[in-house]
Amino acid sequence: MFFEHPKVMEATVIGIPHPKRGEAVKVFVVLKEGQTATTEELLKYCEDKLAKYKWPTEIEFRKDLPKTNVGKVLKKDLRAMEQEKTE
């Protein structure tokens, strides 16, 4: 859904631990060259497209996403990076 935003080049979603829900949504976003966006702007974009309980609790802007040789996003690497932050 986020990759449909006009400023977003690519995006991916992972689940992260949440104290009350068990798991929450985190989005990693790479913006198109020369574009700027805020977390609030992307959350506002969710209003008409997602039910409130599906909204991300975190949005992280990155320059790139880890990928395989064929260009598939390595979500396991993103999960590992998130786990390192909590340890």
C-alpha cells in the first residue's frame, strides 16, 4: 500500500514485538530521489486505505533495503536488525 504513495520508491512491512498486541506493524520506506516525507504524512495516507488496527506503529525511512541478487527484499535481515535493537 505504501508503494502506491507518489513519493515512495519502495516499501516493505515486518512484524515487530508489541507489549500489548503481541506484534505490531513496522514499515521501512525508501523515498524517490529528491522527495521528502514525514511519518505523519504517511500515516495520514493510511486513513482512507487501511483499518486503524492495521496502521503501522513505526515507520523507518531508509536509503535502501537489503535485497537478494534477484532484487527480493530480505525481510529476515530487517527482522534481525530490529531484534538487535531490543537486546
